[in-house]
Amino acid sequence: MDEITSRKRWRGSLRTHLTPAGKRRGGGCPQPCPRDSRSSSVAQTQPAEFCSDSEDLFGDYDSILEDSSLLAKLDDAELSERRRDPPTAAHTVAVDQQDGVWKQPCEDNLTDSILDGLGDEPFEDLPASQVQFQEQVDENVKRSRLQDEDKTSAPLRDTEGTAEAAPGRNREDRTRGRSTARRSVTDQLKRTMLGNAAAPSNLSRTAVLKEAVVSEEISVAMQAMETVSAETPDLGPFYGLPSKVKDLMHKLRGIKSLYDWQETCLRLDCVQQRKNLIYSLPTSGGKTLVAEILILRELLCRKKDCLFILPYISLVQEKVRGLASFGLELDFMVEEYAGSKGRFPPVKRRNRSSLYIATIEKAHSLVNSLIESSRLENLGLVVVDELHMLGDGSRGAIIEMTLAKVLHVSKSTQVIGMSATLGNIRDLQTFLKAENYTNDFRPVQLKEYVKVHDTIYEVDPQEEDCFKFSRLLNFKYSSAMQKIDPDHIIALVTEVIPAHSCLLFCPTKKNCENVAGMICKYLKEDFLRHREAEKGVLLRELRDSGSGSLCPVLRRTVPYGLAYHHSGLTTEERKLVEEAYSSGVLCLLTCTSTLAAGINLPARRVILRAPYVATDFLKRSQYKQMVGRAGRAGIDTVGESILILQDKDRSLAKTLVCAPMEKCYSNLMHDEGKGVLSLILSLIGLNITSSSEQLREFLCGTLLYVQQTQLCVEKSLWEVVTQCVHLLKEKDLITVTSDSHGQTLQVTKLGKATYKGSVDLTHSDLLYRDLSRGLEGLLLNSYLHLVYLVTPYDMVSQCKPDWMIYLRQFTLLSAAEQRMSAAVGVPESFVARKAAGQTVKNSVNMAAVTRMYLALVLFSLLRETNLWSVADRFQLSRGFVQTLLSSSSAFCSCVLHFTEELEEFWPFKALLTELTRRLSYCVKAELIPLMEVAGVLESRAKQLYNAGYKTLTHLANADPAVLSTAIENLYKKQAEQIVASAKMTCLCAADAPE
């Protein structure tokens, strides 16, 4: 071992000695290290796994300079050494004339002798749990010194095995040796410790070289992007990115190469020239990877921020977890905008670009805030997943508004849309001014079948009847089984499970549970023994997630490897079921159509129980999304789907499976033009338009304008605009003034509060009145009044009160709470008469009554945080209660932004800030920091807390391998994602705005 390495070891050993427990550089982990009693031996033998210098990035750093007694010891040791062996010029630098090797014996001998003196003294502050580890470190240091004494010189070697010539090092030693002044060890320690405080870790030569290579590759890619042309389709080593990205794709995703269509798409001229693009492929074709590569190019090469829009909160959280590791390795931020999370406008980072991963609603608010702060030009790329959702009601209208604003305000922001195959893709191309790339690639071949009675037909559009005979079912049914299972579901599923996986889509939530229970009755006992231990762990985790409660249906079906999946489950239950299915512990899920639109859970066989969602016949896009889950890339060679039909549905089914894809239409006119109203209000508020002429100019860039001949039949688009302006003026949301130059449109304070709070226009005046009345007699000794004010208006239609339960809960309120209820229009007398079955006049506002009932549900949740017991008390499904909680959290955030724009509501700011936090997590206060990590839910947070990982810093400093062993049933990959997400959350908090 060479002298420099020896010196590094000494510094590391000395730091370990001198730094107090729990306060290593970068924070370290607290003492005791995050573990439970069962893992104490691990901590003693492997403390570096918890307190590694190279990984420990986020804690406070306590200098040892305050310990004057320690520094005095160092001074005395150095002085005694100098007296014993006075330095001379000859000792400073000596030359061995025989081999020409320069040496520095005096400085190194002095350092080693002082170390020897210090090493003999015990350090009382060293924790007992680390004594064994410290002894091993001391042994290694002594061993390295003995090896060094046997050598006169050695070539320097980096970790890749390359050696530098000894004369090069000798010249460096000679230069250092010429200095006659030598710093004392105390000064060296001070400088070293101050340097360590500033630098999070010591970088090896290899790490520095790798970073240099990455920087050079990014630089080359950036230069190439500036001079891009059709002749230079490849901008860098990995599609315009550093080779490090390719290594990370392999390491984190297991991706060694891209599909042919992906390479073709990335090399399109329009992609190289940063033109807008819509690309369409079947489900599971690998669309997202192309989008992620384009996002990384924008973040790393052009140093611009990116926005990734996904339809559901679960998908946002999954993507945040998946890309956090890339952000840490490649030095960009990954920020979550979902539910109540997200800051408006976003933090302006010092030296890093940001990737905003957002739901549809949050993305719209984010774009508005960037426009208002004149920062939209910093947004280099917007990616929209499931672009065909433009045709999905009010959410489609929000997507259209967001994209129209981006295209109008910023001429440099690129838009990429991923879509299912559509029948009118050219309309979307015109709207987005985009190129289109379409491919029918699937990594696994899909075969579609239908079943009528006991016969299975293959779907073949070339056939006159669209169906071609395939086979007869070969399963013996008793008469009793035939009555219970007339659709032969048991026969269809047992052909593939448990060896392979199966998804069974059902029309309703209740049907999912009934079918799962029915199948279990006729499965053999062999199913019980298949992965029995792992299914036992799953049942324990499901029970823990329910605070001791377990769904009776799941208790019966999970031992057979079956479960149901729908919105009636809590978020934690769904997550556990999904993970168990992905790992093969569960082999069959009975589910509703929402699973097809959510997280990717492929199967060998997909069965559609009926061509219906509730009572509505399936749309072609829904059908394709469901059957697209068939076939697991890398596992199956073929995937198959079977649609179960009754004779009455046969003709409709032909259209369903063989007809062209549906068309996608603008939804700005949906729900009596509510989308156009919201769009016009925000355009005026953001100063994008200030006159009717400018409004018309903007609307020419919408999908509604492209499709106006089909959608504006009764009224022209310009008549719609004029009518909307008049309506907004009537609602006191805008003002219209006329002068010689024409009309000028301006937003009022109420209008600004409405669009900044993303409040539905039909509810803005009602919310204003409720808040004004609430301010007159706000109940501050209870959360009930505030909870009522933030209970979403649109949840009222989804609940019908149970009047006996209502009365029982009402009588438990305090006198002040009952008076508050009466003040908002819900007196006890009315509830009592309804509970008694008496007829009541319609003088009472039933919407307010139902809203108070929902407020009582939320109020109970805040007091005890046990979702299962609250759901049972109010006789509601636990899934509905959790949906109510998450909706209230999001609406509370909206109300907070609403009140911030109106001076008269200033008292609400502090109150609603805290309430938003309480509703977002609804757990004990100590678990909230852990639940800030994307995807960490209550049961997982409890496990982490009980294992000793009690703060975000603890989790960020955890070793994934140790974490996966400390937490039951936590796979290493999951642990790595949790740690990476925790680190990213800490970085986002630490990287303050300019």
C-alpha cells in the first residue's frame, strides 16, 4: 500500500475515533443505529452499512474543534515528538542515490508516531456497539503500516488497475518537500475537518475520471443538438445521452437494448429537431421508455426542466420512485405533484434541472404558476401519457387547456404525447402541430378469443362472422357446478393457474368479490400448498395495514392465491395485492376496469367476465386496454384474452373486437361549456388575453377549434365565447370596460382566487359564501368547522346518509359543535326527525346536510386515524372513506390557495396549512416525515419507525441491503427505491431557491 493510501486510512481511522456517536460527517445514523433488537449484531459487525462516508449525505456535522482538551493533547504529542527527534533539512527530503527514489521520512514518521500515541489511548465517547468494528479498523491500519515499511516506493494505482510512473510521483514529493514550514497536526486536523464539513465525501480517482467522462459526453451531446440535422441522427453514445445512462438502464431496469421501433422513433428527424410528436402503440409496447430517454436528454443536455403528466396518483408515485435513482446519479431533481403535494410556483433550483411528475390537475396548476412567474421558457419538454384521455370528460378538458397554454405562451417547449391508436389522430396532430409515429409492435404476441356457451372462437377480422372456431372447453362440470358457474369461469382459470398468472375483469366491484369466492370453493388443496409461507406473510401484512382488521373475503381467497382488486380496497391493500401478484405469490386477480388503466400488471391470460362496465357496454378503447394486459414480456411467448359472451351480446361484440378505434373529441364544451369558462377565466387572469379578439386568437389553437364543425352545431364557437364572457361578468369573476380601442377584460379578486385555487366555477361563489359565514363564528376549539369547509362539494352526490348513524354521531358532539352545525343549516331536530322516519319539509338544504355527514366521517378519522373502525362505524366501504380523505386533502389545498388571494380570509391561511397536512397523511405525527417519501404508506411507515428509521434522514442514510433484511417482506429493489426516494426528498428540501 502506498503512502497516500496509508495517509487516507489514518484520516479515516482518526475521524472514526474523534467524531461523537451519531454525528459522523454527513449526519450518519443516530445511536442506536436504525434497527430493532434482532439486528443489533448486524450493527456491531457492519456499522459502515449505516454510517458510510460515501453514502452519508444529509445530517448535521459537528466539528471537534470545540473540544479544547483533545487539541491540547495533539499539541503536546507533537511537541514531545519534535523534542525527541528534531527535524533537520536532511530529514525533510532525502534521495536514495542508488535507486533514484525520493523519500519524505520526517513528515510521515512524525505523523505515524503521533498516531501511535493517540491510538494507545482509549476514546471514552466511542459507542460500545462500534468497539468491535473500531478494533478491526485499527488492525487494518497497523497491517498497512507494516506493509509500507517493507517497501521503499510503489507506483500509484487507481481502482481500474492503471499505474503511474514512479518518477511522476517523486517530482510531486520533491515539490512538496521544498517547503521548510510544516503545519502542526492541530492545524492539519482543523483544515481537514473543515474541509470534510464542506465536502460530503472523498471522491476516488476513478469517480473523478468517470464524472469527467460523463461531463464530456454531455458537452458533446449539447454541441450536437445545436448543430442537429437529418444527417446526424445520433447525438451521442446513447441516443444523445452519456453512456452512464445506458449503464443505469441496465443496472436499475435490466434493459440491455431497445426494441427496433424505439430506436427508429428516437432517430426520427422530428425528434432530432425537437418538433412535437404523437406516437401510438398497443398497450405494453414500451412507449414510456422512449419518453424517459427524451426527458433525460432535455434535463442533461439542454439543462431544461421537464413535465411528465400521468393520469393517476398511484402512477405518479410509482414513476417518482422509479426515476429518483436516475436523478441522484445524474444530478437532477424529481418532484412529485399529486394530491396535496407540490409547490406553486415550483422552487427555482440553483444548479439543477427539475423533472415534475404530475397528475392532470396538478400539471395544469403548475403550468399556470410558471406562466404567472414568467418561467415557462425554462420548461423544455412536456410529456403526456394516455393522450387519448383528451376525450375523457372534464379531465380531458384540463389536458387540452394545459397544452394549449404551453403551445401559445412558449415557442421553445416541446410536446410529446403517448396515445393508444385513435381513429382521428390527424385532429390531434393539427392541435399540437405534431408529427405522428404509429407502430403495432407488441413484445409478446396477443391472441384474442371469445367464448359462447362452451365453445371458444378466435377473433379474426378476415372472417365474415369475425369469429373462427378454435376449440371446445374440456372440463367436466357437475350439475351443481353448472348452476353456480354457468359461464365456465373455473374451467378457464384453472387452465393457467397457479403455474401462470390470470386477470379476470368483472363488471362491478361486488361481482369481483363474489367470483373470487366462488372460484375458491372448487379449487384443489394443491393450491393451498403453493407458496404457502409467502401467502401467510401477505395475510399478516394485510392485517397490519388494517390495524388488526382483515377483509373476510381476502382471508378466504388469499390462501388459494386469489384476491380481488377494486376501489373498495384501501390504497395500502391495493399496493400489497399488486406487489404479491407481480412476484407470483398471487396467481389470479378478479378486478374492475380501473386496473387496466392503472399500474402495469400483465398476465398470461386475461378474461373478460362480460362486455360491460357496470351497465354500460364496453368501448373499443376500454376493451383494447384490458386485453392489452395479456402477455408478459420476457416470460411468455404468447398472451391470450377471452371475452365471455351471451347470445344477446354477440352482434355488439363483433363491433367491439373488429371495428376501428374510436375517435377522440375535445371536452371543453363538456358539462354545459364548463371547460371553456374555466379556460377564458384563467387566460384573462394570467394576462395571456385581455380582449375578445385575443380570446378568439387563442382559441384558434385548441382542439375545440379543430373540431368546431362537429362540436359547435347549435352555436358557433365565437357565440360560445361571447356568452362565456357575459356569464363570467355576471358571476363577478371578470370586469369588462370599454374605451376607444375596444373592450378590455380584467379578472376580479374573486376570479383570480377561483382560477389560482383550481376551484370549480359552479362552486366558487358557494365557497366564498361558506367561508364568509364561517369567518363570522369560526369554531376554533375543534376541527369540525374547518373540516366541514373543506369537505368537497362533488362528494355529496356519492353518499346517502344513514340517519340512525347520523343521529348517534351528532349526539356525541359537544354543545359548541352542535351550535356550529345548526349555523351551517343542519340542526339536531332535523336529523332526529329523519332518524325517526318522519316526513320533513324541504326547507333544509340537503346538500349541506350530506356534506356535514361526510364532515363527521373526516372528523372521526382525524381523532382516531383508524380508517377501518371509522368505515365500520358509518357503514361505508373503507375504499370510499379513503377516497373521501384524499379528495378532502386535495380540496383543502385548493381552498388554501383560494383564501390566499382574498385579504378578508387571511385568518384561514395558518389554519388550513396545518389541516392540509393532517388530512394528507391522517396518521400519528411521528410517522408523517416517513410518509413524505413517495409510495411509503402507513403500514410501511410503521415498520420503518419500529425498526429504528424514525426520520427522513435515517431513511436517506440507510443501506438498502440492511433495510430489506430489517423489514419483513421488503425486496431489495423496493428498498433501493425507498432509499433513493428519501434521498431525493432530502435533496429537494435542502436545495433552497435562489
